[in-house]
Amino acid sequence: MKKMILLGTVLALAACEPASAPETTSPSGPKPVTTATKAPPKVSARQAQANFTSVVRQVEPVAERECRARAPSLNCDFKIVVERDPRLPPNAYQTLDRAGRPILGFTLALIQDARNRDEIAFVMGHEAAHHIERHLEQQRQSAIGGAILGGIVAAGLGLDVNTGQQLGGSVGARAYSKENELEADALGTVIAKRAGFDPLKGAQFFNRIPDPGDRFLGTHPPNASRIETVRRVNSQL
């Protein structure tokens, strides 16, 4: 059982890695949405760090306030950390420490790739939203259920049970991943907006990463769906 829980946790932590380009996309899927004719210019490493520090000061208290209002039973004392290994790709994630405190992690590459404070604020709000919406626990439980079912199916077919558990856990963890990402985008929009940032400007980074399309068992929804979610929620604020 410990192995299955670990599998679900690892998959959940990887949920917000930049999506890789798909091999094929559905012709009926949403078309790419472009909200700007030209990407914002890159900033210096010093400016990127200053932007990140400023965003932490503004977003963290708002995220904690939203957490206490929406999920009072959760630990809402966010700890924001930076993975300083320069070899790590752009990435952000949400996890828990051993005491159950929510961690929001960012790699240096992501901080340096962000073109403005709005982008950092949106990503930070998105990761905080994963905790508030309890997505980590949801994916973990789904992975456990998938692993158990995969093991049972494999045993019934005379196949390797461990392999069946691993495959089942992987499928289970992905069951709600697209829905979870859109939920985090929606609440992340609220958090960024209430912290004084422009979520629409922040969501511009979707135009700079490969579009995952609408792949079967993919972990991320199409970029067009994500940008439309931000637009819809922002218009209601």
C-alpha cells in the first residue's frame, strides 16, 4: 500500500510541469487562442528575482485568506520554496511537508522565464488553488483505487500484479487531472486578481508553451481551454 500511495503522490507533484508537445491532436478540439501578437520581452535574472519576491509578499496572504475562507479545516500556512538547481526545467508544484504544511515550489528556470509579475502571480495562485481544492489528496486516492483495480484485473488475466498496479495507479491519478487543472486555473485567477494582479496578462505564458491538445489520459487540458477559463472567471470578478 505504501508503494501505491507514493505513486499517487509523485504523479500529483508532476501535474504542473510544462506540457510536452503532443504527437497528434484532435481536429475537433479547441483551436489555439492567442491573446497577444508578441510575447513580452525576457527580463534579467535580477529583475526576475525581484518580481518573484514582490509577488510572494502580495499573493501569499491573499492565498492564505482564500484558503481559510474556502477550506477552514486545512492547514493554510503556505510555505513558498525555490528549487535552486539550475539544471531543473521550468516547473511549479504543490505538495505537503511531513507535518502537513502546504508547500508551493518553483524552479529557478520558471522564475527566470516569467516575463512579468502577473505571470508569477497567476502560477502561484494556481498552485495554491491545488491545495485549497484538495487536488493532491484526490489524485492520491484515485491512484490507490486505480492500483488496486489494476492489480485485480492483472491477477484475473494471469498477468504480473505489480505491473497491473503501476499501470492502474497511473491511470487513476490522471482521471481527474485535466479537471483539476481547470479548477486551479479558475481559483488561481481569483487569487491573482484579489492580490492586485492581472490574470489575463498572467495567463500569457500559455502562449509560450506547447499545446497538449486533448490527448487521451493527458494530464493537462488544451491551452485554449485554460485561457478561456481565465477569461470567463476574470470577467465575473
